[in-house]
Amino acid sequence: MSSSEGPKSEFKIEQSGRQLKKAEVDFMRLIEQQNLQRVQKLQRQRKNNKLTGIALGGTVLGIYLYSMFSVKQEKFLDDFEEPVKLEVENKALTLPTFSSTMASTTKISKALTSTGVRLPPLPTIRDLVKLYQLRAIKQLSQNFLMDERLTDKIVRAAGNIRDHYVLEVGPGPGGITRSIIRQNPRHLVVVEKDRRFMPSMEMLAEVAQPFMRMDIVQGDILDYRIENAFPDCSQHDWMDGKRAPVHLIGNLPFAISTRLLINWLRDMSLRTGAWSYGRASLTLTFQKEVAERIVAPILSDQRCRLSVMNQIWSKPELRFMISGRAFVPKPEVDVGVVTIVPLRTPLTQVHFDTVEKVIRHIFSMRQKYCRRCVSNLYPPAGREELTELTFKKASVDPLARSFQLSVDECLRLVEAYDELSREHPEIVGYDYRAPKAKGGLLNEEEAGGEIRVVER
């Protein structure tokens, strides 16, 4: 035997007869189940990815087709190489250039924009605010509304304004103004006090020139005479079923909203100002609490002087609320959009100033008996007798509180006071808030001592 051939070692492999324990079998089955779930999850993800890709592809294709269609629809804005022929009063008219279109008549512009005005590309409101560095002035209660969807909704709340006359109060950078122009009114007047907004207004006026007339008034709306705003608007019968084609629209500064509304209600009662044309409508923004007060019914927590004054001469309606987050800068309260339409027949024929005076006194102390409030209408001499007679003539409970009075009950108190003031002219000028040292407008000495009440 050679040295390379040594003794061979034999190895004996014995098969183990040990069986897997139940816990080990369960663990292997758990791993197998988890692997199966992972495979199924990957298959679902792959299927979802395919569906997402198909949806994105369809969306991109839809946007592309829509953009091609929009380009064809808006071709008149940027392509006037070929003449456009329109029939106006049975006569063919050729418009070969954009400059001639700028001088076209209202009928031509209506033919071009049968479904509304499409404005050419303009800087956004945010861009204009940045470009002209338009910072909101707190003293003027300025809050800019940037969202065009909301400005369009405000204008739609005014109803149909096509070929109508519109006055916008405080347009600011022009968000609502753009929405008004797109509705193609006949004549738009904007009244803006802040001259910083004049460049943006002039830009919109130039854009709107082919389709409508737009006038820019730099001044305070409290001093502006609306009866001179629309010289070509004819007067409409107040009792006619159709309202006058005049609309007042605006995002009002909160600081003057109540005062401005009272002034307009006075014009409405006297049929002057905007209401010299007929039953003009209002579509205005107010802070949420004021908007709720305007429409508050009897027994409401918000019932106040504004509620009754508005409901005597008009039908106010709260259309919708706008979150304060939509404004820049963000106000501390939300905003309500209110429409106010004059009644054909007002609920009283008493002069507005008398109505306003009595209603203001009735709601001067909300939680007091209205007897206490009404008594302040009369000077101390004869106050008790006149107050008692007022409630007797009006058939109103003197122990009721102001928010418990209906509009009719308030007006009965107004009419009773108006009747007594004609019988006793000396009480008309009395003001209980006047300084007593100076005697005010009327004191006991000026009243001639006691007022003698004669019940009739």
C-alpha cells in the first residue's frame, strides 16, 4: 500500500426523527401568510398605478382639448386678421382691425359676447397689490377680496345686470369690478375714495371700453349724488312689477356700513338718490353681526333698530357668508352678503326722520321696558302723561321689551308720537341727551313749563 493510500474514515449519517413543534409550524405558516399578503399588496399597487396613469393621461388630454376649444372661442381677442362681418339693423358691418372694434357700438359688442364678456389676460389682483404696493389702511376699514369665485358669487347675488346700470362702492383693487364687467352691464360707475387704486381702475376702464361705459369717480360715497350717475337711465314706475335696472353693489368698509345703509334707506323712503330711477336694489357686504341684525325677525337675539328700519321699506335677505380668511388682511369677523329690495308699498307714510327717531329710542335700552325708552322722547314736563297716552293710542304693552315688538307695533308707536308731536309742536325738538346745563334743544323753561295734555 502506498503512503498516499491511508485508512479511509467512514461517516454514518443518521436521519433525525425529531418532528417540528406546533409553535414552529405556526410560525412558518404565519411567515407564508405574510409573504402572500405582500404579494397581493404589490399586485394591487401595480393595478392602482395603472389606473392612476390612465386617469392622469385622460385629464391631460381633456385639458389640452379644452384649451384648444378656448383658443378658438377667444380668437376675437388676439386675431383680427380676417374681417368679421356682423348684421346690425339689417346692414353688413366689417371690422378689419382691433382698433375699430374698440370703437364698436353696444349692439356689436353684444353680438361678440353673447354669453358674457371674456376679458383679455390681466394681472391678478394679488399681482396688482404687489405691483402698486397697495397696503390696506386700517383707518379706512379696507379688506381686499382676492378670490374671483367669491366676487362672481357676490355679483350673481344681485341678479341679472346685463344691459343694466351698476354703481360699485369702494372697488379697491378691482376684484368685484372685474366680475361686474364680465356680466356686461350698460353703464358702470365706481366710486373710490383712495386714489392709490386709480391705476387699476383706469386699466379696467380701458379694457371695458369696447363693451360698455365705465366711469371712475374719486371721492367719498357719503357725498356722492347717485341721482346724477346715470344720465341716460329713464325713470321707472315704482309700482311696476319690474324693478328699475339700477344696482348698488359693494364690499363696504365696516366703519361706515351702518351709517351708509341708514342714508340709503332715507333716500329709498323719499325716492331720491339711486331710487329716483325707481326700485333700485342693493347687494352689499357687512360684517357677520350686522348682516344678521338687518334680517333679524321678532324675538331674535340680533333684533335691533337696523332690523325694523330695513323691514319697513324693503325686503332684506341674507344670501351667504364669507369666511374672514378670504380677505386680505383677514378681518376678525366673517362677512355676510345681503340683498335689499325696496317694497312697492312701504309699511308707513310717516316721514323717515320721525320713524328713525322713535325706533332709535325704542331700541336704546334693549333689556328695559319699552315704556322707559319711549318716555325719553318727551321733556320732563308732561313726560308721564305723554308716554301713557302714546301707548294707549298705539295699543302696545308698555311692559314689553324692544326685541319683543313687531314691526307693526313699532309703527303704531311711531304714528302715535307723530300725532302727538303735531298736537304739541314743542316736543319735536326735545333731545334728552342734550347737556342739561345749556338746556339742550328744549328744556322745561323753553317748553313753557308744564305741557298740558288733552286726550282726544
